[in-house]
Amino acid sequence: MKNPKLFAFASPSGGGKTSIIKPLLKKYPEIEFSVSATTRAMRTGEVNGKDYFFLSRQEFEVLIATGGFVEHEYFFDNHYGTLKHEVDRALTAGHSMIFDVDVNGALSIKKMYPNESVLIFIVPPSLEVLEQRLRNRKTEDDEKVQKRLQRAAMELETGKQFDVTVVNDQLEKAVADVDTIITKHITS
């Protein structure tokens, strides 16, 4: 690839970043998806190195101490992070990467790779729409939905530091908008 880039996507939960990323990965098979490392247990059907890099807590903590992560977070009693050697491998090979991270993870990627990173913040058209999307999932109780909405306020503020903001009101238009952004950056 002429100009490999690191496309870091973030959004409040329910913003639709996964729905936008999936068709773009199909369109651009030469762009790698960044596989995160985690200390959580492997679930049935998951494959090490494809779904996650599954590490022990000790392995993860050694990598934190030695600068082995571009970004990492601890939530729901497990560590999650982006392995620096995987990002370096992709860039050295001339491959762009797509990251599905939180706002802080995206900012960490930009800090470590300022010239290669493009931060794309996906937002819903309104907080009311976001709440409806979260409730329509029917995967969380009201308390968890409220926590996600509270976090969304922080994420929306932090997202102002991103390179580009895309409103996900109509999925096809949001995918097309992000496609234009990717094309601009990988061909320039």
C-alpha cells in the first residue's frame, strides 16, 4: 500500500462503529483489522490470534511494563490492549490497519503514531437515538444502559479531539462517508 495508515474508530456504545467497519473490511481486504489482546477467558468458537490474542495476566502485565502496548485498558475485571509489535509489523509490511477502540485508546494510537493515524469518531444523530439503540439491543438492564449513556457524554467531549467525525444517522451514508475518508488517506 502506497501510504499505510492506522484508522482508529471510536464511538459511544451503540454508535454503530462495528456496523460501519465490517463492510469496509470486506471492500478493502488489504487493510488489516487490529486484533486486541485480552486476559479474559476464550469463549467457545473463538480463535487465538483471530478474535483476540489471549494472554495470562502475568504476560499482559509484563507487556505493560515493557512498553508492549500501543494502548490498553482494564474493565470488567480483564485487561484489553493493542500489541505494539502487531502494529509495527503491519506498517513495516506497508499495510494499513483498522482499530475498533475506545476514545482513550484512539488518542493513545495517535500519540504513538502521529503521522500514520487517522482518528474517526462515529456519533449517533442524538443522545435519544443512542439510548433507543442501546435499549433495542436488549442485552443490558436499565442500570447498564444508564452507565453507557453517562460514559457517552465523556466520549462525545473527548471525540472533539479526533480528526474526523461521522454522524451515523443512515448506515449506508455513514459507510460511504468513511469510505471516502479511507480512500483519501491511502491514496494521498
